[in-house]
Amino acid sequence: MSERRGAAARGAGVLLIVCAAAAFAGCGSGPSGTGAATAPAAAAGSSDSGLHGMIPTPLPPKPAFTLTNSAGHAFSFGPATRGKLTYLFFGYTHCPDVCPATMSSLAAAIHAQPVAVRRSIAVVFVTVDPARDTGPVIRRWLNHYSSSFVGLTGSEAQIAAVERDAGVPVAPPAQKSPSAAYTLAHSSFLMAYSPDDRAHVLYVSGFKEADYAHDMPLLLRFG
């Protein structure tokens, strides 16, 4: 295991312990769902930076991976987002609540920033439902929030590997119904990697547009 992957694996343990109660979004694996997670009561660590997001300790490194973007081309996460404040989220387009709420709030928070800040932000959405979320499906869905948001897909094994490298709980296999109208349990973590390639904060379901907007200029100062 490389030093970078080892650090990511250690970060995974930290995130799972700190945020176990809010690990999975309210998109259940069955018709009734699992219940939406609420905002955390406390941060993972302490900081004098004034950030609203949860502070993981140690700070997880940005994972290095390559998946396929919505246009069918290889997307190398590290090089493509170098020097930017990068948000990484794992979800799916049929999600009834947490995914659209997160993307909508994040898009609104970015839109509220000065142009110079907006140009320094990248949002990457990785589907955990590659069977239904084809490239065109992902692109149409993301366009509801921002045409600049990047959508990625891959095999189930590839996506699970990326989740593990990012320190995010791996989405359990889908319990597919005959009608294909199934829902998925998946992580509600929104990772925010500053230009120094470290996640100085993370968010879960329950954080709001104002929290993201407040933290953006502060996160850009790292690196």
C-alpha cells in the first residue's frame, strides 16, 4: 500500500468513528428508507479557523483516482482539480432527498460567492448507482444545479474503491425491485478539499447553504 493510500485508509477509520451516527443519507435500501441524518452536534476536532464544517483529525488527503465522466472520457481527480477548493460527494440521481438537497444548497452557496471565488471551486459528484446513472443521465441531473459540476461513473468495484480511498462509508449493494424503482443507502459525507489537497472540513446531511457559503473563502486560504 502506498503512503498516500495508507493515509487515506487511516482517515477512513477516523471519519467512520467520528460520524457513525450520520454516515448514511436518508435514501434507504428499501421502500421505507433509513431516516435522514441530522446535523452533527460537534465537530470531529477543534479549530480556531471559525469553520462551520466538521473538522476531521487527522486531515484526510485528497484521494488519487480515475473514473469516467459524463461524456465518456477518463477523469483523473487529482490533476483535474489541482489548486482548487474541491467538493466530493457520492450519491445517485434517483435519490429523493439528500442528494438533490446537497447539490442545490452547494450550488446556491457557490453562486453567492464573488467571481474570483467561484472560479476556484470544483464540485465532483460520483454515482453509487452506475446501473441507472449513465453519463447522459448524470449530466442532465447535474445541469439542474450547475453545468460546471462534474459527474463521474465507473464499475461498482471501482466506485467502492474510491469511497474507501476517500474515507467514506461504502454504499451497500442495491436491493433492486422488479420495477427498478429502488432506493439506495449511501454516505451523506460531503468532503471539501482545500488547494493544499487536504479535507479541512466535511459535512453531512443537515448542513445548510449558509454553512457552505461561510466556509468557502476560509477553505481557499489553505494552500
